[in-house]
Amino acid sequence: MRALTFSYDDGVTTDQRLISIFNKYGIKATFNITTGDNDPSYKGWYTKDKSFVIRNDFNDESIVKSYSGHEIACHCRNHLFLNKASDDEISEQILGNRNDLERIFGFAPSGIAYPYNSYDDRCVKLLRENGFLYAREGGVGGETMSFDLQENLFGFQPTCHHDNEHIFELADEFINTDYDDLKIFYIWGHSYEFEQFNNWDHIEKLCKVLSGHDYIFYGTNQEVFRLQKDWENKNI
């Protein structure tokens, strides 16, 4: 009657530490990865010392294997504002990113997280026409603080960011409330934030609280959204 999923952006080196925590607690996540060579977002501007926001080297087979058991999804090639891009740029950024990820991981992703939470109807049309299952919003104004199902899977709004001040209250509600229909707890963020704010213990504590409940389905974004579709079609 309830499902938990996480979503993390960019494909940076701190993903590997986060994955080890998820694996420890039997939790699954989706990692939304950019693949462009000239992306300015990874020059270290997130921190003063510019020391750790480094993109993964996906030529390293061990890095690729580290994501095993989790979902890989698109985040565009160069992390740009899709709503300001031309039609050709949108196609290149989304489909080119998917082609890159298929080459790296051996399969074509079915989901995407919009960079900067920016998109428009052209993006949704392209995603639908090319067989994508879902697209995630995020950022300020893009969180519901709710577990309710959403009709629009191409503008899906997460429940909250992992550092939301009410996240443990939400976790308690999600674990201890009796529900009559399917609920989804969807948490998003960036793995580098745990390094930036020195709070790896925060995600470890959250995973410990949420893990090990036999009435919760622990899945990737794709698995949870397919579960939602089955639920809506009364196949479960």
C-alpha cells in the first residue's frame, strides 16, 4: 500500500558513497546523469573550496558497475534550461543523453529529471513520442509534501528534498499511517550535498528509519511508477 523511492542528480563521484548507504539498507534509487563533455556545472562552483563536485569517469568499468541494482535516468547532456532551448537543442540534449547512457550502461533509460526544473510542452511531446515513462520536476516550488499519486508523470513533483526540515515527520507519518490506497514517498537531492554540508549521518539515519518494513515497496523511480500504473489499472 506504500512505496519509497529516491532520485539523485548529475552523476558525480559522491554517488558511490550514497549508493553504499542505500545498498546497506536495501533501498533503491534513480540516478539522473549528464554526459556532455563541456558542461560548466561541474567546475566546482557549488562549494568555496571547489574540491569535490567532480563528475564520475564512466570510462571506469567499476564506476559503471557501482550503479548496479539502481536505475539510470537522463538529465540531459549539458544541464541547460530546456525551456530556453531550440527544438533541435532539446532533441540533442534529451535523446543524445539517452543514447550516451545506453552506450555506457547497455540499456536506454525510460525516465528523466529536468535540469533546473525547466521544461515546456515541446519537451513533454518529445518524451512521449520516444517512449519515456516519466519526468521529474524538483527544486523550489516543485515539492508536494504529500504521498498522494499524481496524474501527470511527465511533470512529477517529489514529496520533498532529503534536507527538508520536516522529513523525519514525513517518514514517521509514512511508516505509521494506515492507508486505503497506494502512497508514494519520493525523495530527491544531490549526493554532493552531503559532502557540502557534512551531513552523511543524516541520510544514514533516514535510511535506517525507512528501511526494513515489509509493507513498503522499495523501488527505483521506474519500478514505483510502473507499480502506480498497475495500481491504477487494478492489476495488483
